[in-house]
Amino acid sequence: MRAARLLAAASLAMVASPAAQALDLTEVWRGAALHDPEFAAARAAHEAGMSRRTQAGALWRPSVQLEGGVARASSESSARGAAFSAPGLGSTGGVGFDTSVTQGTGSRIALAVRQPLVSRERDAQSRQLEIAADMSELEWLDAQQALMLRSAERYFDVALAAEQLRLVTRQQAAVDQAWVEARDRFRIGDRPVTDTHEAAARAASLRSRRLAADTDLELKHVALSDLTGLRTVDTPLYLPAAAPRSDDVGALADWLAHVSQRNPGLRMAEARLRAAEQEQRKTSTALSPSLDLVAQIGRERVSGSGDFGAASNTSSNRAIGVQLTVPLYTGGWRSARQTEARALVAKAHADLERARQQVALQTRSAWLDLAVGSSQESALAAAAVASLARLDATRVGRRAGDRTTQQLLDAENDAAAAEFALLEARVHLLTNRLRLAALGGQLDDTSLSRLDAALRAGQ
């Protein structure tokens, strides 16, 4: 019972400040969402990707083009056997007309409207843009989940590093006390000099470990601050006081089925396959005609002087109708594109199958860690209780002369190691639960809020 009380007291010491002042995972995630450059790049990529839906729709809308130009121009025209008539002059045949403009000024203006009606290539391109927009949504979801996982990992890195420093500091204080006691008892002849040397060596080793733990904690604080933009040096963080329940994880078969449908990485691989199939569809036949509705109005004018004096030629045109385009020969380009597209479809199939295998393996790993994690945590908790009981008994035995200083130092080290191993196991279970949720596309603010509530309840 005494050892259990000691373990409970050690767990309560994880948070030195009131819970209301502690930084939780949700705050860390929100800070990272505003500060992390990688996430900012993902946000910009998502905004760019969403414009592809507009591009897909625009492919089937009318296009309006205005053309105009001015140039140095010459124009020669000759007509023979023309008929001529004019009011009051009668009519005559065999008339010739000649015009000449040399080194004149030419101007042109035209307005053209084109409405696509039928086009296999344009249809495939439109679908590719829609697929690209869907992929942008999936990439954005994946980026959010990745940042949540990264935030949780860095959060617990700092919390564990702080706990490691606390345990080493506590151990160092106990060893320093044992060193002083061994030295005093050696002076009065109650202990051999080896006790003093052992305690001194262990104290020096712990001072080195404490410096290393302090440096490690500082670096992890910097990493968390770089991610979130938050100052965390003087802010307490939560650590789990108990392992999360493993009885609500669900069956592995259910998770595998869910992940195969909802995993963002798999859905992106499926989207890449669909995009490759549309690329193949663009060149799937040798003759792939396109039909457009075309309307145009234009005016051309050339003015200047020529062989017959000052002259000006002006022509206007208006037209509306349909235009059929059929590629007959492309120099082998179209068949080469078709070969390339078929190979890329085969590659996308293989990439999708590989992604399915990898995600299934990751899901099994995370699920098995959670399924057996509770039993492992129980074993580590029992080991921590036993280590504290052994430490308590060794202290009493040393005072009575039944235990040596070396045995006390070993018991101190084992108790600290067992306590830290228990915390690491609990953190590992929590991060695996988040990782499993991310594999199923379910990691969101609600997941972090539930975890925060569980951490606060355990303090």
C-alpha cells in the first residue's frame, strides 16, 4: 500500500501548476495551424487547387477573342471582264478594275466567339481538373491530420523531456544525500570507503545526465515553439495519469475496411489513377474530332498610294456556323502519347496497390499496439509500484545496515527508469490512438478535444 501511495504521489507531481494554467493539445494545434510554414504552404496549395473546378467549368463556356493590328502593307488587285452599271450611266461589260497600294498602312480588327460543342480531349481535360480539385481537398485533409499528429508528438516530446529532467533531478538529490551520508559514516568508521566512491561516481554521472536532460528539454521547447509560435518554457503540459481504454478500439477487420474507404492517401492514389485514365482517354482513338460553334466579325483596310495614285482597300466579313476539326496525321505524336498514357495508367494501378498494402500494414501496427497496449501498461504500472516498494525497502534496509549504498543507488535508478517507462508507454498509446484515427481520416478538432478532456480528468 505504501508503494502504491508513492506511485500515486509521483503521478500527481507531473503537473506542478494548476490545470487551468496548463497548455493543452488543442491550443498547440491551433497555434501550429497559424504559425507552421509547411501548413501555410498546404493552405495556399489548397486554395490554388480549388480554382481547378472553375477552370473545368470554363472549358465548356464560350470564349471571346478580340484581335487587332497595324502594319506596313502593300495590296495589288486586278479584275478583267467585270460588268459595270451606275445610275444615269447605263451598264457595260468587259470592264477592268486595277488597284495598287505600295508601302501603305494596313489595319485589321476582328471579334471571334467560339463555343465548344463536342471534344473528347476537352471533356477528358475537364474531368482531370475536377479530379485535381478533389485531390486538393484530400491533400488539405491529410495536411491537417499530419499537423495534428506532429503537434501532439512535439507536445509529448516536451512533456516527457520535462518529466525526464524532473526524475533525474530527484534521483540526483537522493544520490547526493546518499553520498553525504556515506561520507559522514565513513568518517566515523561505520561504512567502507567504497560506499563513498560509489556514491560519488553515481552523483557525477547523474550531474552529467541532468545537463544532457536539460539540453534535450531546451531543444524540444525550441522545436515546439518553432511549430506553434507559442512560448512553452514556463508553461506546464499534461501527461497521461492512466492508459487510455483499449476495449473501445473496435475490431481489426472493421478498421481495415474503414481505412480502405476513408484513408486520404489511398483516396489520393485512386484519384491519380482516374486522372491517368482520363489522360489515356484523350488519345484513345486515331481520329478524335472536335466540333465548335464559331461566330466572327472582322474588318481589314489597306490605304496609301500606288501606281494609280492614292488608294484604299477595305473589306468586311461576318460569319457564323460550325467548325469540325479532325486530326488526320500528327507525325506519330498521338500514338506516342497513347503509349505513354497506357504505361502511366499501369503505373497508377501499381502505386494504388502498393499504397493499399502500406496503409493496411500501418493500420494493423497501430491497432495491435492499442489492443495489447493496455496489458503492457498494466505490467509497467506493476513494475513501477514494485520498483518504488523495493526502493522504500532498500532505504530502510540501508539504515539498518542490511543493504549497501550500491544497492540503494541501483534501486533509485530502477525506480526512476520504471516510472519513466510507464509514462512513455502511456504516451505511446495516446499517439497510436491519434495515428489510427488519422489512418481512417477521422483525426480532427473533436479528437483532440476528447484527448484534452481525458488528460485533464487524469490530473
